[in-house]
Amino acid sequence: MPFEQGNKVLKSENEPHVTNHTSERVNVPRLPIASDEGFSNVVRDSNQNYWFTKQLSSNHVEVYVFVNTLAQLRTFQVNGKPSFYEYTDSICIACEGEEWNGWIYEFSKENPRITHQWHVNGIFCDLKRKGKQLIVSSYHVEGDEALLTTFGNDGKVVIPLEKGYSPVNMMVTNEGIYVAALSITPSQQDQILLLDDEFQVKNSFKLDFSPRTIHSWNGSLIVHGINGRTGKSDQLVYISSETGLQEKFPIPSSELLECTDQYLTFYNAEAGILSIWSHEEKEMVSMRESERPYVPNLF
């Protein structure tokens, strides 16, 4: 199971050249629990701790951590559907809760325990870290707007973004914070927002397709999105961050595993096909049958 779920993406705290990673489902050692007791989402962090969950009720999940150095099992309860994010010293679990509420839990990795717990207004969408600051995007249903919530030395700060939009993915770069935003109404276009250091919109790029994840390469944004005609994730678009010029490429429907300075790695689980896309050649340079590969989840 990837450390991130859905369209959530792992990212390092200070990496300017953004590279998005996911990790594979791992083979776990024999743990002091029965395998048929409803546990799921087994993942492993860089400290070799194993994290997994069990649904207790519609809105309550129990998180289990098998601490590698102590051979000890610990349990914690969280509110809502969890998504896991790994950073150098911590694990963040972001939860989509009931009644349009979100919750963020931060755990230490060295000695797994909850170090922080925060409430988020609206439906949780994505989480990124910039230095010591956590940035959470959400959709506020009552206000019909995209929100950013920051947690840091200044406490909790809620920042309204755009009316009529829901954020789906974020990317932190030297230029600022990019936010992929889906229009809630057909009268508005989906777009990518570029925020400055004060989280104000300083640029935007209108799209005629639905973005799902955003990446960067050589001064360009790379958007992996859904083609409106097919409804599948088979659209790859390069956008010049200076001119806004867009180059669009159809690709086989697949999951984007990794973005590097040279390649994009895709995996189609249904067909069992691993594909490599070259930024320079703007085409697939390799396609082969494969199991889902291991990709490091921390950088």
C-alpha cells in the first residue's frame, strides 16, 4: 500500500526540485496480531517501523505501529479516513472526518507517539511541509471555497483561496506553492494557482482538463490529469511557468509513481505494465511487464 492514498503525494521538507514518490506494499514480519482481524494499509517508514490501520466505526480508525527497535506494538485512535505522509523525523496522518471536518496527527518516528493534533476546516485535500510549517489544503463546503491552513510557529492560520474551487494537489517550489484546483461549477475552468510566500495568488494557469497531480521539470510544470472525453488519467501536460504555453500528450491510463530530472515512471496495475516517459523526448521510451516496483518514499 502506498504511504500516500488517493492523490496525496509525499514530499520532502526543503527539496526545491520537487520529485514525487510513492512506496509499495511491503512484506511485514510476523506481527503479534491475527491477519484476519480486519487490518489494512500496511506501510513501512524509513526507521523500519510498520504502520497499519483497523476500522472501528464509520468515523474512527485505530492506528497500529510496530516499533522496530523495541519489537513493540502501539495503538492510537484517529478521526476519519487516514492518509499517510512521511517526512525526515515524523509521520503525518491526515484524516477526512465527518461533517466536513479534517484532522491532522503528527507522530514522531524515533519513538512513535502523537506529538501534535490539529483540526482542519472543510474536507481535507492535501498536505505539504515547507520547512517547519505544515500546509493543508481543504474544501470548505459552507463557504464553497478552497482553503489553506498553515500550522507553524505562528500557530494555526486559515487562508481563503478561491471561491467555487476544490484543491486536489499541491507542490512547493522556489517560485512558490502551486495548487491544482478543480472547479465546482461548469461555468469555471479548472486551474493551477501559484501562491507567493504570503499565500496570495500571484499567477494562475487555466486548464481544459482535470488535474490530479502536479510536478516540475526544467522550468515547466507537469500536470497528470484526466481527459474529459475519456474520464481516465491519460493526459500529460507540460506548462511553461513563464509563458503559460501548454504542450499536451496522450498517454496510457496509469498511476504516476515517480518524477525525476529525466523521467516519469508510470504503472498500470490492471495490465501489469511499467512505463518510462522521457522529458527530453516527450514520449514513452520503455514499456514492459512488471510487478509494481519499490520506489523510496523518503527523500
